[in-house]
Amino acid sequence: MKNVTKLLTVILSLLLVIVAGCKKKDISNDSGGIFANSEPLCFTAEEDSATISMKRIGYVELNPIPNIEYSYDKVVWRTFTAESTVITLKNTGDKVYFRGNNPHGLNVNLEENNSFIRFETNDKKTAVSGNLMSLIDPTCRLTKVPDYCFCDLFNGAKITTPPELPATTLGKRCYGGLFSCCTELKTAPELPATKLAKECYVSMFLYCTSLKVAPKLPATTLAADCYADMFDSSGILEAPELPATTLADGCYACMFYYCKNITTAPELPATTLAPACYSSMFHNCDNLTAVPELPATTLANYCYTFMFEECDGITLTPRLPATTLADYCYSEMFSGCHNLTTVLELPATTLANNCYEKMFNDCINLRNAPEILPATTLAEHCYERMFYHCIKLESAPELPATTLVNRCYLSMFLYCSSLKSIKVHFTEWGDDYDTAFWVAEVSSNGIFYCPNSLPQEYGVERIPYWWNVVTF
């Protein structure tokens, strides 16, 4: 009995060692859940004479060359060589499977040599299924995707459905451009990963014009540029929920750029932003009418720049509660929003370089600007071209700052042809560049309110010609 107990103890110890080793190597021992599907990557012809091959993109040889095999029955496996093996599926419904042993990824040195491989198809549609991880682990138990591993793998292929992407830990740019230019792709895979990496999903569904439903994105802590350009120019009808509260540089930049079908933006709950985190996020989303609340009070350089540029469906800005700004934080945020009519209060009192630059540039239907821009200390270029070409704006916000700085009001009201009222508090004109062209092409009659100590000089850099002056 003692010997049996001793034997069982040894066996148990060995099992624990094996399990621990698997976990260290990011290998799952689960027999169910998202790892239940050990079916290898599979292409199924949806039209006769569909072909599948692989091509190297770039000028440097792949090193190491990926180890890939293919099979028609999952019993007999043959070597698949990129750039030389071409598989033809003669009849609709024919299948071919792929697997490989590439634990370090398919594109190991992509960052160094800028070369990678991708699947290529002819003009016949194919459906893809199975577990994509079979290309790097034939057992489909690996849970981490290495850096650059599947970057651009299906770029431009004529596929209608994607494989499964069950990994929970991602590597740098691992899915970057994975389905880019797959214009026939109609569904997206589930994306359960919660441990993201830099650029992991960048341009993943770029130009997927047939894709209507976006996958869920459960991660709450993001990585630099992780979702950048992810759905750029795609056909999705609704943006997914974005629950993350810990952001990273450029994390949402251009995420929904030119998504013409989106009408409502998701909630953006983060209160502390990162550089360029929302830059161009909804740029040119023409049908976006409902903008999210933007509760952030801690901003970062370029955080909102171009965020809603050329979104013609927006008529009212969200509240922007931050009182301390960052360089370029609101630059061109609503530029070219042709149907924007009303801007809510802008309470910031601590400005930064170029913080409001071109914020409402070319908003040709803007009528209601904030009554006052309360900051009394300016920053370089802070209001440059802020209301450029707002041709229906009649009254400018009150400007309480008492001292001008380098190009602070440069072209601020240029081409505001209906503007009839401006109130300032500065007592001296600065360099001509500080107010260069700031009142060029405004209305030919109006009232300029200013301190009685301000020299009454006229011109496109000073007081508009033919305006009345009221001092206080």
C-alpha cells in the first residue's frame, strides 16, 4: 500500500510539473471553452476552381521560412511551400486544411526586414473556418500570439468568412491588417483577448466593405495604437462597445474613419486620456448624428484632434468639461462639420499651444458659439483659425485675455462674413502675426467692444474697417 501511495504521489508531482510548464509557455490544457475547436485552418470553395497559394511580400527572404503543411482529409499531410505551392479546389464545397509548427510566429523578423507572407486567392470566393492557431501550433492549444505573427495574412483575399481567433494574449501587430481589403468578408471572428499589445488590431478590417457587424472588444486596458484604423472604410452598421478606461497612445486613432453607415458613437468612459487616443476616430462618418459624452478632465497632446472632422450629421457638440488643456487637444475636432449649429460651453481656463486650432474650421452653419472663452492667459496659436469660414456666425465669444501671445488669434474669424460683434479685453496690439487676418472678410458693419486704452487701429489685423467702436 505504501508503494502504491508513493507511486501516486510521484505521478501527481509529474502532472503538476507538466501543467506548470504548459502555463509558462502560454499553452492551454482546457478540453472545452474557446479552445475546444482543434479543427485546423480550413478553406472551403464557394465557387468552382478556387485557388489558394501563399506569396511573400517585401524584398527580403523570410527567415526562418514558416513550416506549413496542407491536407485534403486531415490524414495525409504534405509540405506547403510559400510562393511555389498552388492548391486548386475544383468543385464548390471542396476543402483544404493547413497546420504548422511555428511557435515564434509566421513573420518572425517583420520589424527588421519588412517582409511577410499572406494567402492569395483567385477571383473565386472561399470560406475560411477552423482555428487560425493551427498555423503556429498544430494542437491549437497555444494561447498567445507572437509579435507580427498573422500580420496581413489574408490581405486582399476573396474570403467570405473568417477563421477562429481564440488567443487571449496578443503580440505586437499580430493581427495587423489581417483581413485588410477583404471586400467579400461578411462576418468577423470573436476577439476574446484581454491582454493587448501595440498595434495588435491595427487596420484589421480596413476596407472590409461587406462587413456589417463588428466583433465585441472586451479589453479594458489598451495598448498603443491597438485599435488604430481597425474598421477604417468598412461597412459596419454600428460601433462596438468600448469599455476601456485605461487608454494608450493612439489607441482609437482612425478606428472608424470613413465608416459611412455608423449613426451612433459608443460610450467613451475614460476620464484620463492618452496622446492622440481619439485622433480622427470618427473622421468623415457622414451619418453620425449622436456623439458620445466626453467626461475626460485630464487631457493629453492631440487627444481629440480631428475626432469628428467632416461628420456632417452632427448639429451639437458634446460637453467638454476639462479646464486644463494640452497641446493640440481640440485641434480640428469638428472641422468641416457642415451642419453643426451650436457649440456648448468651453470652460477651459488653462490653455496650451494650438489647443483650439481650427476646432470649428469651415463649420458653415454654426450660429451659436459659447458666450465667452474664459481663459485670461493665452498660449501660442491657441485660437488660430478656430472659427475660420463660419459664415453664419454673427457674434464672437467674449475674449477676456489681457495680453496677446504669438499668433494666438491668427485668422480666428477669417471669412466669418456674418460676424457683427467682437468683445476683447487686451489693452495693446501685439505683433501683427498675433492677430494676422483675424477679422478679414467679416461683415462690413458691426461693433467692436474694447478697453478705452486700446489704440483704435483698423485693418484685417486690428479692428474691422467701418465697424463702430464701443469702449469700457
